[in-house]
Amino acid sequence: MRKYYFFCLCKAPLDITDFEKSTGIVNFNLIKKFYGNIYFNDQSSNFIIYQVFKNELSKQVEDYYGQDQNSLNQCENYSKNWHYDENYEDLNSGYFYGKRCGYGCEVTIEISQKQYYLYIGEFFNNKYHGKGTLKQLPMENDVNDQIIQTDSFFAGEKEKEIFYFLQPHNPKPNAPKVIKEYQNFGKGNYHGEVNAQNQKHGWGVFEFDNRNKYKGQWKDDKMHGTGHFTWANGEEYLGEYYNDKKHGFGRYIYQNKKEYLGQFYEGRQHGMALMKNSDSFNLQTYWNNGQYLI
């Protein structure tokens, strides 16, 4: 797993209607520049991308921020409240505040290799998610000869690569043990990666007997990581799971097509959130343990 622990955020105006611009530093060699929709892009929302803060890193982070004790305190408080573990949470988004969701574009710069990558498409939770195009820059001289291919992305990766087992005749080198065809795992059928104990572990798809479906990450037989859950009644959730519960940042679409975009805590809406009643998220709300407050 990649270990990038240093983040910052700089903002500047951009003359594109309804778009924001931000720059993130993943480490001292990798810079990202994003243009698109950014939600919760202020310190008061406490939507900090530091999901984990390890005590032994405090000195390094303190040096990087120039003795910025406020940033350290916020990181420590966030970790304490949400208790993620490093094996679950991806630490390399590169942005300190805000959630990049919806359509946008991002340029990734690898300084040492002098390489540029451009992604244009859909985002969710600061990662490529949905339909998009990823290409290396600069492009070849004859642009017309290039094949611009749109891919489906899931949690920052090409969907066909992390769900390789769903592709016909597409083996993955050094892959974990995989249930190659849907098999009964109790309450439904599973197709995906498993651990040595034959538990659902890694990427996989579970189709429940009641016609519900989960597609995403697993850990020791539990939904854990990024996942997409769809119910038979048409409701759906896309976001983070922890120990079989919705936990972290997510989007919930209700049966009446209203949407909730915000935090979940142990399976329930909790904290600041945006509600979508029409074409845009236009209502800021606050929740406590699943109860709407304001």
C-alpha cells in the first residue's frame, strides 16, 4: 500500500461557472490540480481527508506544517472520532479539505519523471469514479491517430482491473484466491476475492437472496472499504463501509430520488450533510445518530 502522509490545500479563483480549482500535494514528488465541484470545502465542516493519524508521524507532519498545532489537533480529533485503520483507508487523495464529487478534470504531475496525467470524467470522494478518460500528457503530435477510450472507474481504479474476475479470460498475475463463479455464501451468492479462510476478502460482488446487491471491498467476510449497495426497492448507497456498516463519507439515494451527501457513523447519518431535492445539492442539514436536526 502506498504511504503518502503529507497534504496541503491551496485555492485560487477560476473563470469557469460553478467550478472550483484546488491543488493538492500527495508527497513532494506528486502534485494534483483539480477543476470541478468541491463540496464541504472549508475548515468548519471538518471533512478532513486525514482518516488516520498515527502518533509516530506527528513530528514529521509538524515539521511539514511549520509547527501548525491546529492542523495536528484536527487530524488527531478526526481519527479519534472515526477510528479508521490504515489497512482500510486510502491515504493518498492529496487534498486536505473538501469532497470532489461529480464531473470534473484533474491533472497529476510526477515531478521526478516529468510525467503528466489528465483525467476527465466523474469523481466521487476525491477519486475517479464512474465514466471517465485517463491519458498521459503530452499527447502525441497527431491527435487524430489516438484512440480516446472512455473507461469505467471505481474508487480511483479502472473497474475492469479491480473486478478482473468478472472479465472473461482476464487472469491477474499474483491475484488472491478468487471465487470464479457465483457461489452460495449464505443469504446469497458471491463472486470475488477470498482469504485463506475462504471468507469474502478484497474486491467482490454479493447478490442477496432478497435481490439486494453489494459491489465493493470486503474484509474478513464483512463489507469494509468503498462499496456500492443497491436495494431491491431502488434505493442505493455509494461510499465508505467499516465493519459491515455505512461509516464515513457516502451518498444515499432514497426511493423518492432525494439524495443525502455527507457523513455516516456506524450505519446512520451523522454530522453535516447536503440534501438534493432537485437538480443540485441545495439544502445544508445536520444529523445526529440518524435523526435530522436542522
